[in-house]
Amino acid sequence: MEKHEGPGAPAVRIDDPWYDALAAGWGESADAEAPGGAGAHTTATPGAVPRQQGGRSASDIYLEVQRSPAFQEVRSRYRRFVIPAAIAFLLWYLAYVVAATAAPGLMARPVSGAINVAMLAGLGQFLSTFLLTWAYARHARLRRDRAALELRWDTQEMTRGMQR
């Protein structure tokens, strides 16, 4: 990050290629906007990363990374965990709500003293939330974080020359 002080100083600049790609319009061709045509150095869009002579724009680099097998594998691992976990958790929550409204006799059944089935199921909702959070963090740490970090470093290396 660069910060310039004084009157008329520009806003804080974040040197983050993910931010630059979003500013560039994610796949919008800078050539179409360039007054000089293909490959021209352009400043037509404020906040967009300028296209350099013979170089690739940040959006081209990020689209290339997005299409790469490594990125697809990270996204696939994410989906293989999140979709079944979300479905299971929503079904568990729905079962709790339906049982509370459709079977009040079952939910009111005492288990031990003043503790009934509804209380245990409600506490089970909290417990399952914490367990799911732990499982997600563990899955991310073991199966996705290293690959995602490598992708980020590779992407930063590809865009490093463009930021200067």
C-alpha cells in the first residue's frame, strides 16, 4: 500500500491484483475502449489497469487463472464440501422446525428432569453449527488453502510488471 500525505493527496492505493482485476471490469476488453485500437496504452477508464504494449491486461491474466486446472480444482474441492454440508445443515434445521410445530408432544417429552427433547434439539442446533464451522475451517486448511495461496502468488507474479 502506498499512502501520500498533504493537500490534494490521492486516496490510499491498494496494490492487490484481485482489486485491480475487479476495477478492470473482469473480462471487458480494454482494446475496445482504447482510442488507439488494439494494444494501445489506455487510460480511458479511471481505476482500470492500463494495457501495456505487447502485454496482457490484468483481466486477461485473471481469466486465464480462472480457467486453469488448478483454480478449477480449488473450486471443485470447495463445492464438494459446501454443497452437501449446506444441504445437510438446512435439512437438520428444517427437521427441527417441523418437529417443533407438527409434533409438540414429541418435543415436550421429558428426557431428564426439566430437560425435554426440544431443549436437546435446540442445543444440538448450536452444537452442529460449531461442528460445521470447525469442519469447514479444517477442510479449507487441509484441502484448499495451500493451493489457493499458490494460485494467488502465481497471479501476483504475472501481474507484477503491470503495476509499475
